[in-house]
Amino acid sequence: MSEKLLKQPNEAYTIAFEFAGKLPSGASLSTGTVSAIRLDTGATDNSVLASTTATIVGTQARVKIQAGTSGVDYEVTFLVTLSTGDVLEEDVIMQVINL
């Protein structure tokens, strides 16, 4: 099940996914990519991301989120490649709303 995140359109901040509990013994995170889609249209909309490359810090993948249209939900997907060549995925539903 995807996690949920509530943000306002003008907010911009870094979010992180923790992969420690999903890593096989001896594996580490090597690289990561991030993408976003609008759930109302299914269209890719990476404008809500400062970068489509995740920053790897230990067992976390991080990306800065920004902007977004009020009333629109986005699915932000992290894909990380491990030192073993395996790939893990985590998703978050980002709900953008003016409070």
C-alpha cells in the first residue's frame, strides 16, 4: 500500500524513503530514479520534482518535491538499484491542497 503525503502548492521540501527493512543481507543502495504521475489523468508530470534522480544517503533515497496543482493527487515513485543489481520500488501518494 502506498504512503500518503499532504502538501500545499507552494511548499518545497525533501522527502525520503527508508529501504533498510527491504535490503537483502549485504546489499546497499547504488542509484535511484524518481518519477511522478497525475492520478486524475495518468500523465507523467515530473514538474512536482526538483530532480528525477534520487539522492542516496545510506539506506535512504531522497528527492525534493515542489509545486503541484491544488486538488490534484500525484503518485511519486522511487526506483532504487541495489549493489546486487536488484531493483526495489516505493510509492507515495502526494495530495496537493490549499489549506
